[in-house]
Amino acid sequence: MINILIVDDEPLIRGLIREHLEHEGFACSEAGDGSAALAFLSANRVDMVILDIMMPFVDGMTCLREMRKRRIDTPVIMLTARGEEYDRIAGLESGADDYIVKPFSPRELVARVKVVLNRTLPREEESPELFTFGGLVVDTASHSVRIDGKELALTPKEFDLLVFLASNRGIALSREKILQKVWNYDYYGEDRTVDTHVKMLRSHLGSYRNLITTVWGVGYKFDPEQIG
């Protein structure tokens, strides 16, 4: 059974969310603040966290950052009364998977939970992925990249970067998100670390360099439509 941790300082909100999730067959646990949530996550297996931002003691944003610092990769949906774009972006760039604003529709929240779980839960039948984009083949099983049959000499970090971008093709990824996922959450790097590796990766890709497009003000996107 899928286990979901609901973190909110308002018992009525926790109860409302729990009622709708349990009706859909999910198992639920509760925490009243970020500190209690971190303690629970350290001792229990959880498949998702629904995390309010505005809480006493340890707020949701601090809790989320501490989760990622501890390499707790559990998917997180942020729940808050704040609706400003800055807060949404801050939550997503800190490692949240989705964001919903109070007052919210419980049915919408349940739908978003299902979408995130479908995207993040491992599937036992899945095998290592083989990405093919024209003559470019990325094989995660053999940890190799080939262009028109010729293998490229990539560093491990260049390979990880390419796999992450290709796995999220069509999605604009911020430099911070790339740092978190490719260099791990506790990596204290700078934006130019990503820029430097993208530049090197593009040089290896040759005629396929345009697959990695720059999204100004955000970061980068792997765009298969760039294949001529």
C-alpha cells in the first residue's frame, strides 16, 4: 500500500486530506510541523509527502531543504496559502514535485497526488532505458553513448547530465534543479558548473549539440524536435 505523510499545523486540514486520500486507498500518517515530519521520515518508509509551507517551529520550506540535504528523495507536493509566483518557484526549485494553493479542491489534490506518484514510483517491469534520438543512442545499461555507431568518450558526470536531460526531455530544467539531481543535494556548486558541463557535453555531441537548448532565465531543455 502507498503511504503518504500529511504535514500541516491545522488538524482540520490534515483530516480533510486524509479522508479523501484514504477513500482512494492510500495509507496516511500525519505530522504537525516540519520537525515532526523529519523525525517520522527518518524512521518510516513514505511514498509521498504533502507539505504545508506556513507552519510553526520548522516551516515547510526548511523541512523540504533539510529532506533534500539528507538525501530523502520522497516526492513532495507543497501546500500553502501563498499564491505568488516567487513562492511557487522557490518551492519547486528547492525540490518539490508539485505545488497547490489553499483553498484547494480535495479532488484536485488527489488527482495531483496520483500524477506525481505515477511519474515517480519505480515500476518493477522497467528495464534500463535506451534513449534513441536519430543517430544518437544513450544506453544506461552499458553506460555508453553512441553517435552513428561511434562511441563517445564522456566523463561519468557528463553521462549523468545527458541521461538526466534526456529523461526529462521537453521540460525546462533550472540550473539549481540540475545541480540537485546530477551533483546530489548536498553539492554546493554554482550555476557555471552546469554551464561548463553543458558546454563540454555539446562539444561531444557535435551535430546533435542543438538537442540541448538554452532556456533563457531558467536553464536548459533537452529538445528532440531540434533534430533536423
